[in-house]
Amino acid sequence: MQQATSAAAMKVRNTVQVCRRGFSFVEAIFTIAIIGIMSSLVVAAISNASRDAHRVMARQQQASVQSALTAWVLAQTRMGNTAQFRSLENVRTTYNSLGTTSARFNLLVPNSASPDPNLRAGFLDQTTADHFLDYTTGSDKLKTAALDNAKQYLSLPDWQSGDFPRVDLVNE
């Protein structure tokens, strides 16, 4: 009798073990839901990191153009190879007469036809200038891939009296 009872108990244990091998439907649904929530958090973190990286690059490009603009102003105060100097007011008038951001940006681009060695070399390297020129479509918004992805653009506004020319980073 004891042998029959232990055989029956063994059969019940085996049946319980066979039935408990996989996930129940509810456990599977909860597992899928948790994986979905975790993956959405990861995707959100990655997209925020990408946007932040584009904004950092946009700030670096703004600083680069600002440095080039400052170098252009300093180069313009001397008239060619002479000992004569131009006033900042005269340089400001020349800058403001151009009127658009694109025209002002072209002052910084290398110009191989210029007799002035500073203008021939430019104040931005050719690769950077080409990248801006490839993405810029209008006359008042300088763009690059990073600026486009960050939904921003650079603007070269009028040079105000008593100030220095500046490069504005503008949100679209």
C-alpha cells in the first residue's frame, strides 16, 4: 500500500512539475510590458543625448564663427601692407553695408582672387566654410547639419556702435 501511495505521490509531483515548466499567459504579458517600458526609456535617453550633442556642436560652431569674425575685424584695421590704420567705425560701416548674414559670412571665407593675404587665406578654413555654404539656403540664416538637427541657425546682425560684431545662435 505504501508503494502505491508513493507511486501516486510521484505521479502528482511529476504532473505539477510538467505543468509549471513555462510562463503563464499573465506572466508573459507582464514580462513583455516591462521590456516595452524599459526599451522606451532607452530610446528616449538616446534621442535626448543625440539632441544635446547637436546643441553642443552648434555652440562650438557659433564660437568658431565668432572667432573668425573677430579676426576679420582685427585684420581690417590695418590697410594692406601700409602703416595706415582704419578706424573701427570705418570697419563697422563696411560690415553693416553688406546687409545680410550670408554677405557678412562671405567676408570670412577664403578668397583666392584677393591680393590681400589675409583675405586669400580666409578666417575660416575652407572645409568649414563649405559645410556652412552647403546647408545655408536663405540669406539671413547660416546652417550646418548640426544646427539643422538642433533646429537652430546662426545670424550675423548689424554691428552696433560701441560694441563688437557678434554671432547669434537662434532657435527656430
